[in-house]
Amino acid sequence: MIAAIKAMITRFVDDIQPGRVECEFEDAWGKIHRFIDKTPIFTDGFLDEHSAYPVDGQITVKVIEKRPNSMIVTTGEPWHVESTKGETVFEVPAEAILPPVPRTNDLSR
């Protein structure tokens, strides 16, 4: 099942088209995971170095396993996103799961 997890876009990284930002979320154990990728991976909104941060975002994921109060997800599918530490599998609180927002922008990598 494809879903999304709530995330926070915390800063603008660089303006390589279409711009890259840092995004983070907290897992089921309270650990913060950070990602740096193209802005359209995390939001349909326009962000640049002049935007006010933090900004709500989300990371599209594939749910691997449902648990009573959490879910195991991978950010490796569908957009091949990995954390700054190279991680792609996470346990997140069930309330962090959202339906994915259809993207209107180009996500070609």
C-alpha cells in the first residue's frame, strides 16, 4: 500500500533545479530522521531560500507491515528516497500515516 508520512521541511539546501530542501520526521521511538532531496519529493508548494521554515511536508512511502500502534514503511518506494544516513525502512506511529497527495509536479529523478 502506498501512503505518506507527516514530515517537516526544515530548511532550503540549494537551488539546483528544482531546488533541494531538508525534511525530517520522528519515528515511533522518538528518533529524528533527516532527508535531503528535491523540493517536489516533499511538497507541491514552491520553496526557496526566502521561504519561512519550517513548513509542513510529507514523504511518500510503501507500507511494509501494519502493527497495532505503528507501521513499518519504506521510503525506498515509490520515489527511491533515503535518509542522510542511507536508511529507507522505518517504524512510524500509526497517526503519522497520511493518504499520499497526488503530485502535479515532475518527479523524474
